[in-house]
Amino acid sequence: MFEFDLNREELLATFLAESDDDVSALEDGLLALERGDDDPELRGELLRRVHSIKGNASCVGLQALTAVAHAWEDLLERLLAGSVEADADLVALMLGAVDTLRRLVGAPEVDCLSAADEQLIARLAVAASAASPAGPLHTAPVAAGGGRASDRTVRVPAERLNRMLDLVGEIAIARGLARQLLVAEGKLDRDALVEVERHVDQLQSQLQEMVMRARMVPLGPTFRQYSRTVRDLSERHGKSARLLASGDDVELDTSSVELLRDPLTHLIRNAIDHGIETPAARLAAGKPELATLTLEARHDGGSILIRVGDDGAGLDRAAIAARGRELGCDVERMSAGELDRLIFEPGFSTAAEVTDLSGRGVGMDVVRRAIEGMRGDIAIDSEAGRGTTFTLRLPLTLAVIEGFGVTVGDETYLVPMESVVECLALPAEAPRDERTGVLLRRDEVVPYVRLRHLFALGGEPPARENVVLVQHGGGKAGLVVDALCGASQAVIKPLGSYLPAIAGVAGSSILGSGRVALILDPATILRDLSMARSNPSLAKELV
């Protein structure tokens, strides 16, 4: 007899990772069933997914999850055999079961059935006996992936892991050779040592690239979860809408995908509330009764473009302008683009009343802050009566950046290279004791801010100060620094919960000298500088 030392925690982690995929596939299949894509293969796939969840849950001892999956399996067997019809009420009942499965998968430590779970099992049993399920089951939607985002796993092909292991071995060999050269008797062979260092640098770059690629995951699973969101919200608010997604195979860093969920949810909810008209209004405007929301992803150079669009009424610029006047904005001097971007300001809302979808003025501010926190940008394109499209531009990874180093006093800062336009000397006639100012660059007036004053560093500036010109979202500004250090690659480290959020700082990095350099956030600096210079009353109310 063999004895196996099975670690339940490891088995449970594997089960949770696989069950996330199974639950998402069940939801996708049920939505397809509701759309009329009813075929035996689809029903069979649903049955296989539920059977897998039931068997795996039983193996790790999750009895509550096993009981729900077992009741659902009986119903799907009848559905596959054609004994029951997949009408709207039955699909709604099974979507409620998806929410229950997702909740139980997300909280395996709470392995017990609630009264609502018992009721669900009873209704599944009634439906399996070919009786009508007596109306849809309404449950609270649960975020895709459960509640254990911190424990999520990434699947990596074995050949990619093998290549990374090979690179680690080659780096170890090269380090051994360098050590031999350093301790060898006689004159140090500097040329050989330089060659070894160059070889190690190449291997390290290859290993870094492989690790970054291992962190990349497709956007498809994230996009597909919003089909359920659009369905439920449209039904709840008396609207008719569908979601069309493209670019499912586009890959993004796994940490970026997690951070992208909330902004996409806010944009979709906002589109259904403000953009999409009621079926009657759409017919009166000569539009199809069924509205269309689109989610599109594609590569664009070294970035990812994600577009969230709708074919609704477009932004109500009259309402935006009226709200802007209330907040003290000079809306008459604003362009259409500047007026549109007011919707991203904290507390800005044109809704007449607060609903479960919008009205508090926080949703779009959350979107902007989340995207800028990912070193991204967001643009708006809206046409009255035709709809609105939000375009998100994001970096491929949040782990490593190309940074441009600058110093102010004894401190070093890194500016993301993607934001840097050029470097120039600050004119000698510029006032040396002012926090902000403007400079003329090729007939363009550009505001600037001294980092020494922005971060209250103190000390006297050098006789010659430098300006790093940065841009974000169409705006430009100068960062006045003491000296320029040049470009280098930097690994981003979070500031940590023990430090409060610092305006204008996106993270930190460890320099080759061992010192810590703060990574600047040009988006926040530009926004605050622009707000303070052009709209002081708005800045006072919103900041």
C-alpha cells in the first residue's frame, strides 16, 4: 500500500483556479442558450462543466458546493435529454445558480448552505422534474473570479518554464566564470570580465522578457463576463442591449487585467444608464430597438488600446456645461473635448437623481484615477445621437518601465519615458523663487512646476536649472529639476500601505546605488497644474 502526503491547501488552490474557468464557461454557455444558440453540444458542455465542479469539490471536501452542483447536474441531464425546455425562466434560474456557485467557490472557508441555497436546490429539483420553475430567481451578482483575487494563479506553458530554467542555468554558469576571473592569480583580465558581464546582461534580458510573457493573459475571459452585466442591467432598467466583444486573444499583464475590471464595469454601467435610450426612444429616433455596446482590444505599438463604445444618444454637452458653470468653470472658452473631460472630475454628475447605476459623481472619477494609476490614458469621442466611445491606452506591463532619471537636491526621481517629450535649459531670466511659471517653446506657452517646491525639498537651486517637458492626454508641462541623469530601465515597487498616497508619485524603484527613487506620475501633476492655473474655483471645490 502506498501513502501519499497530500497538501489540501495546494489541492484547494488548484481547484479554485480551475473552478473559476468552469463557472465562467457555464455563464457564457447559458447566455448563448438564452440568445437561441441551443444545440446538443452546448448542453453537453454545460453538463460536463457542472460535473467537473461537483467531482472536484467533492475531492477537496466542499460539501455545500457539491450539493448545489449535484442538483444542477440533474437538471442539465434532463435538459440534454430534451425532457425540459430552455425557456427564459429556466435560463434565469440557472444563471442564479451560477451566482451561487461563484459565491461558494470564492469563499471555500464558509462551507455551508444558506436558506437561499437550500431554496435554490429545491427549485432546481422541481425544474428537473419537468415542472415550471415559477419565475426567475433573483440573486445578487457576484464578481467573476470569486472573492480571492489575491490568490489568483496564472497558467504558464511547460516549454516556457523550461526555457526560463535554461536561462537561469546559463546565468549561474556565467556568474561562476566571472567569479573565477575575479579570484584568479595574476593580472585581472578585464576584457574577459567585460565580455562575461555583457553575456550575463543578455541572458538577464532574455529571462526578464520570458517572465513578462509568462505574466501575460488574454482579455477574453474578462470581456466575456460583461455579457452577463449588460444582460442583467438592461433587463433591470427596461432597456434592450447586447455586448459585442473583439480582440479576445489580445494579451495584457495579469495585474493590469485585475485593475481593469472596475473601470470597465463603471464604463458599461454608465453607458446603459446615460448612453443607451429606452426601446421606444430608439425606435422613435429611427434606431434598432436593440442597442449595441462594444468592447474592443488591439495592440498599438508598445501599448494596448481598449475601446468601450455604445450606439446611444451621446454625451449631453448642454447638461455638462450647465453643471460646469455651477462648479465655476469657464465653459464658454472650453473646446468640446475639454468639456467632455469634465465628466471625469470628482463629484461631477449630470444625473437628476441618484440611482443604483449612477448619480453620485464618483464612477467616472474612479475610471480616470484607475487608468492613470496604470500609467494609461483615456480619451472620449462622442457624437449626438450616434453614441460615445471611450478609448483606454495602457502599457503592456506594470512591472517594468523605461524611466528618465532626474535629481533635485539629494533626491532622485524617475519620469516614465513614454511621457517625456524633450529636455531643455530653464531660461536664466525665469524667477528662481516661484513654484510655477510658463516658458515659450516654439511659439507655444507651456506651464512648468518646480519639483523642489512641489515636494517641499528646500535648499537652493543650482545656477542652471533644467526642464523635462512631459505630456499626457494632449496636455504638456515642464518639470524643473536640478540635473538630468538619463534613461534607464526600472522595476516598479509599490509605496506600500504604510505610506499615504502622495500626489504626483506613482511608485518607487531601487537604483543601482541601492537608494530608492520615487517614480513620478505626470498625469496627476499635469492635471493639478492645469486645474490650479485655469480653474481655481473648480480646483478648490474638487481637490
